[in-house]
Amino acid sequence: MGKTKGKDRARTGDRHGSVPADGPGRLGGFREALRVGDGFALDEVDAGATPNYDGGKRDGKQDLARAEEELSELLERLYAESTGGSKRAILLVVQGMDTSGKGGVMRHVVAVNPEGVEATAFKAPTQEERAHDFLWRIRNALPAAGQLGVFDRSHYEDVLIVRVHDLVPEEEWSTRYDTINRFEREVVDAGTTIVKVMLHLSNAEQKARLMERLDRPDKYYKYNPGDVDERKHWDEYMDAYQAALARCSTDTAPWYVVPADHKWYARLAVQQLLLETLREMDPTWPPADFDVAAEKARLAAT
Amino acid sequence: MGKTKGKDRARTGDRHGSVPADGPGRLGGFREALRVGDGFALDEVDAGATPNYDGGKRDGKQDLARAEEELSELLERLYAESTGGSKRAILLVVQGMDTSGKGGVMRHVVAVNPEGVEATAFKAPTQEERAHDFLWRIRNALPAAGQLGVFDRSHYEDVLIVRVHDLVPEEEWSTRYDTINRFEREVVDAGTTIVKVMLHLSNAEQKARLMERLDRPDKYYKYNPGDVDERKHWDEYMDAYQAALARCSTDTAPWYVVPADHKWYARLAVQQLLLETLREMDPTWPPADFDVAAEKARLAAT
């Protein structure tokens, strides 16, 4: 994937520059820009930045809308490929603190085709789920061949909230990083490409978003008094995220950290991460498994 | 719901008239126009018509796009309502012959929010499903409170393909109409509003769409030689649809027949049927179940 003008511009810091009148062209380079690599430090990431993108909110919304058709077509090709026997699938894992915009990603990025998308929101485990290994419910929700699976929270909660609140002893959660890496290796080997995204919100922006929920009756339903209690553990959550990101960003299943104080940017970045991954997968239409000429003749006769 | 200008115009037959420059305003009246009532005869329905709509393809696509936000908001309200204890949900049942556009409804109408939409495609029953009553797999796929369930094919296959091909004896399938009506009554009583749509395609248009699949390598994967064999049973399918529509269009769960030779019209009509139903349901944001002022103070202190 070539570097884009947008990427180079972003490096100049001129991130609110306007796009050319003839449109911004195809974007690219979000994976390189957002990937968690060696020496990564979450506390150095500016949640208010818009890396690899030089447009503003209006541009970002336009670019998001413009790319929807390509995303939809790539997912249709992925599905089509599976009807020819391919086992490939794609899994988007979305993590982030409360109000970081996970629901917005669902509504604005992956709302493509309900038959081609298998979304699962992982809440506190049920009694049945608790009776199994922590990966049991995750395995059950993995996408079938040809599908886009989307996890709203995931097995990473088992090294995030579980670690912050000591829901299991340290000697148990501390082994899970390696367990997760082995699990993801297995999933990838079976044909599913994994894209892991952390929506990185600032503490101040979370406060503003929670306050908005308390100001608007149409947002009350999203508010939970427990959210304020959780804010008191902010630093511990950041430490837990740092550990998960650093220990589980592998070549097999890399983590991407998406600054999320600007909702429009976070949605665009997640969409572009998916698009870049799908372009690289390059799913192909399967060949006909029937005699095309003979079928045309049969059909013509009806 | 008031009658719209669009509806009145449609009655003049001027259905390809242009919309005013200031936009068409809110549509309405699709339920009345498309509902299966007393004396209904499927063979009198013109699959190429665009009832209750006087715009053309371009207008239809614009109107579809324009209403997406309202549909999304009504579904969010329905979900929010459920968090306050409401058991209400909505179920869209989509039936139609091969190539009638069921997939297009999935991609272009109900692709709203994968976490709020539970879509199920019913294929030939599996061995496990066959070991149960024909409604077993249907019950398992009913939407949870607050959700939009979408059935791509449904329990009606058990009085359609099953009847056409004598997959069970007549004395068995002939009792299913009443069984289905009782089942749907039960579902509605439990809080789920049912919208049943038949996408009504002409025999000639199906032939053209199948031929297109044979002409385009990116459509091969949708083609199945069995589709041509099924065309030979067209009249029997129409008889089976007539019986299902006439016997199972009840006040509890009415059937709507949507002319589907124009894809853009079928998508718009299904969207409007959903919208009109959701507007009537009028889901409400639940009240706060916490002390708003106290929470504001707690949050401000963080």
C-alpha cells in the first residue's frame, strides 16, 4: 500500500487542512500509523489526535460515507469466496473504556449487512459462561467462514476488568496473556484474520460524555452509576491496557490504538483499518461450479 | 397517520412524476396500500408497479437514504425502552422467490446496527432442526426485547416449498396455517410486533435476473442449477403463496405484498412498512433509574 498525501500531511501537524475540491482519493496507511509496536507506551498517545489524516470532521464523515460501498463489496467477496470452499473470515475486536464509542463503531462502521456480520457484545459472564474456561464463550462467537465477526468487548476483559478488580487471583490472570496469544494464533491459522482496536479516550473526554448522558433524557438509558465508580480506577485500567497491548500485539494479531476523543476520526480509522486488511486479503469471486453455457440454455428454455 | 401527497398522486397513476425541489416530505400509507385483505388475489398484483409512490428510481433511492436516520433512531428508542423493562420487539419476515431481492433488503434496509438487529437466514433444515417441530428453530431465532429480528425466509417455507414438493403429507402441511396463526398470536401477545413481507417478482423478471447471474462472474456464486428446476414449479409456488397470504394475513400479523420487479421500490416499501410500524409503536426513552442531580455531583467530583 503506497503512502498517501494525507499521511504525509498529517506528519506536518496540519491535520485540519481542507481536502482538495476533487476529493481526497483513496486513503491508506492507517495500519502502519496506529499499530502497537516495540516500545509502545499508551500514556504517550494523544487521544485527541487524528493520526494519518489531515481532514477535519466534515471531511472525515464524507470519507467514511465514500468508503462504505467498497467495504460492503469486499465483504460480499469474502462471503462469496466462502461459498467456493474458502475458510477465510475476518474478526474485528473493539475494546475501550465506557463512552469511548464502541456502539458508534457498530452503528456507523460495520452496519453493512446483518447476514454477513456476526456481532457479539460481551457483558459480565453468565453463570453458564462462568462454568467454562474464559475463552469458551469467545470461541462460540467466532465468525463462520466468509463472515465479519465483531466483538464489542472480548476476551481482553479477562485481563482488564478482571485484573483491575482482582476478579481472579493474579497467578491466574497473569497467565492469560500467553493463553490469549496462543488462542489467537490458532484462530488465525484456521483462516480468520484478526483486527484488534482499542478506542483510546482521554479521562477528560469521558467525563464530558458521561455528563452529557446525565444532561439528556434520551441518553439516560446509557448511564450507569457504576460508570463513575469505575472512573476512580482509571489509572489501573490504563496500566492493564498497556500490559494487554504490549504483550498481545503480535505479528499474528496486532493491536491498533485509535485516538477516540473525536468520534468521527475513530469511526473513520476503524473503517480504514478494516478496509486495508480486507484489500490485503483480496477475496476472490469463486469460479462457476456448473456449466455456464448449459445453464443459459436450460434457463432460456423456461 | 395522515395521507400524503405521494399517496394521492400514486392514485392518479402518475407514478413517475418528479418530486418537488424541496424534497418529498415524509411518506406514509404503505401499510394500507400493500396489506393483504379480504378477497386478495396474488395473480392480480402487478409485480412491476410502485403502489403508493409517485417518484422514480432516483427519488426512491433518495427517499430510502433520507429515512435511514429515522429508522435508526426508532430502533435505538426501542432498544432503550427495553432497558427500562419493556418486552417489546419487532420482527420482519421476508419471503419471496429466488432473486426477488431478499438479500438487498438485508444490505440496504436493515443494515442499521448489528447489535440491534438479529438476522436469521433459514435454509433447508439441519438434521437437528428436523428432529423438532417445524416452529422450533423459528422460536429459537425470535428477537429479544428491544431488538429488530429479521427472517430471510421463515416458517412459511413449511407451507411453501414443503407444499410444492410434498416434503410432508398434505394432511400435515394443511394444518400448519392454523398452527402458524396461533404461533404468531402468541408471539405478538408476548410483545413482538410482526411485519410480514412478500417480495412479489414476475416470472419474466426472475428469468432476467437469473440470466444476469450467468452473465457475470461476480454473480456466479449466487446461481444454483436448482433455481431453473424450481422455475418449472412457478404456478404451484404462486398457489402456495396465495394460500399462505390469504390464510395467514390476520389483524394480529398482517401480510404485505411488495411488488419487487423494481428493486429500488421494494427496498423503499419495506423500509416504509417498518417505519410506519415503529412510529405507531412509538417506543419511549426510559426514565432515569438513578438520581440525576446526585450523579452529576458525583461525576463532577471525579
